[in-house]
Amino acid sequence: MAKITFNDIGHSYDKNPNQENWALKPISMTWESGKSYALVGPSGCGKTTILNIISGIVNPHQGQITFDDVDVTKVPTVKRNVALVFQFPTIYKSMTVKENLAFPLVCRGWKADAINVRVGEVAEQIGISHKLDRSATKLGADEKQLISLGRGLVRDDVTALLMDEPLTVIDPQLKFELRKKIKQIIQGKDITVVYVTHDQYEAMTFADELLVMELGNLVQRGTPEELFENPISNYVGNFIGSPAMNFIKADLSNGLAEVGGYKIATSTNLSKVTDKKIQLGIRPEYVELHSGSGENVISAELIGIDDLGSTRILNCRFGEGIIKAKIPRSTTPPPLGKVGLRLPKEKVIGFKGGFQIR
Ligand SMILES: Nc1ncnc2c1ncn2[C@@H]1O[C@H](COP(=O)(O)OP(=O)(O)OP(=O)(O)O)[C@@H](O)[C@H]1O
Ligand SMILES: [Mg+2]
């Protein structure tokens, strides 16, 4: 498996000189060998473009891409040895499951015995050994997708496994199982995996590291925990987490934030911030119901409750906005009206101009 590096890689499909409009703004970054990464972001932010640049399907407008420090920028897709799994399973319809899995090895001139052994191993991993002689067309979408994956993994020279929204066409009830299975299959293997998804939950449960994208920019990379606890911007705070991070407008004077008549202590050092207006961010998971008084205990108005089954979301009016508190099912929600909340200082982060104050 290869360490993949982008050196100042950028791409414009129409060779537009104005970088503002590029599908991928120039970036330099490394994907470490043996780790799994999820590229997340809304439609059109450049996820597939990155994948296609890694695989060689797209030649970048500028920059250099290396596999294990060897320049592959001009190397065609077939010679890069990447395994690709797309949204729609790619299956050779006239072939059996076994023939499908064997195909990449047949193309590479492997001997029949060696093919049998290798296909047997991979079929075992993807849990399809009992269906090897079936026609591939007769399988469900989830099994077809496993075969697409198996066909990628069957080769012994794969540099990276690239998956572009592989669960999109899978029934919701099978998605969870398939994701778990894919994760099990790649776990412990020395595979560099780049996985594209719209779905933050899918990304967080799958990858070692998330790469959050916006309009062709990589805005933050980190573990699920890093992105949850320490979002670099309002965009990441909104994109990661469900519901999104609360952002509350606050006035700042002498380094102290104030909202609706309450002084709010923050984990961010605000003493050097000269702006008069900032925002405070806190995750709904960290907002606590609290009777009594104390640091960062506020009085808000509970105006509605969303029941999500295992948890409830309390929508509370405070200052000029709404604070959401996520509480477990086991906690009895208070009646609508006045409610005491505590915003633990260590979980309150300062933001200005859309970015975290550092
Ligand atoms: N072949 C192409 N020719 C011209 N423009 C393209 C082409 N492919 C993508 N684009 C544009 O480049 C930008 C990034 O597209 P890309 O497909 O990488 O986004 P994405 O994040 O994968 O989106 P989605 O989640 O919808 O798959 C978009 O503005 C898109 O319209
Ligand atoms: Mg895409």
C-alpha cells in the first residue's frame, strides 16, 4: 500500500484561470499508508474530483501527486493499481461470482491454481463463499457491492482502495451491516483507504480521519473526536454533529462575553480579542439542565421538544437565538416555559468571522 501525497494539486475542469472557481483549490497533503480517510462535504465540493485525481481518471490542472514519493502525476490509471468502488456496483453480468472476483487476476496472467486460492480467500472475507458459482446478476445490491470491493482487494499489488459513496444504492436496513462488513474486511490490512460520503455518521464510524470539504477547499482534517470537540469554523461545527453546534451571538467587553445579561465564561481566551461582537459555540450534547445558580447557569425559555427516540432535543430561546440541548431518554424533560441551563465553560468556544478564535 502506498503513502499518497498531493503537492499543490489543484483542478479546474474548464481550465479557468480564476482559482476562485476551481473544482479543487490547490492543496498539499498526505494520506498515510494503512489508514482510512473519509472525504465529506456537500454535493459539488470536490470529493469525487480528489478521488479521480488519485486514481488518474482526472489529470490535475496543476501540481504533483506521488505514491510512496514516486511521481505518478502522468501515470495512467491502469498502472496506478488503485482499487475503485463506485456508487453503483460494477459487475460483469455474464460471469459468475467466482469469475467476477477472478477477473483482475486472469487479466494479470495468474495461474489457475493461484487464482482459486486467492479468490477463495477473498470470497471468505466478503462472506460470499457459498455463492461463488451463482450468476452475479442474481445477487442483491449489497452483495454486488461486496463483489466490487472483493475484485479490488483480490490483487496483491493494490496501492489504495478508493470508494465513492459505495452505500448510496443500498437499502437503509442493509447499509449498517454492509458498512460494518467493509470496515471489518479492511481492518488490520495495510490498505490506504479513501472513502467519499455525504453522510457524517457513515464517515465517523468508518474512518480514522475525516477530511471536511467546502467549495473545493479542504477546510479541516481530523479524527471524529477532533472535529466534534474542536471545529475550526462555523461550517465544520454545523456540518459535523446532529443537531449542529449551537452558535450564540455575544457581546464582548474587556475580554468577557455577555449574552442576554449573563456573563459567559469560555474555554477560549478572549482577552486579546478586539471585536465587540462574537459568537459562542457549544455542542447540544454539552448543554445541561440545571436548577439553581452558578458559573454559566442561565435562564432560557423551553419552546419545543423534538423526540428522536433514544434522545430528546430541547429547543430553548436564549438571547437573540435558540440553544438546543440534547438529553438522554432517561431524563424527564421539563415542561415548556422557563428552564435553567448550564453551559460548561470548558465546552464553550469563541468564534468570530466564521472561524474559531485562536
Ligand atoms: N467532468 C466535469 N466537467 C465539468 N465540471 C465538473 C465535472 N465533474 C465535476 N465538475 C464540477 O466540479 C465541482 C466538483 O465536483 P465533484 O464531482 O468533485 O463534487 P462532489 O463533492 O463529488 O459532489 P457529489 O457529492 O454531488 O458527488 C462541481 O462544481 C462539479 O459541477
Ligand atoms: Mg461525487
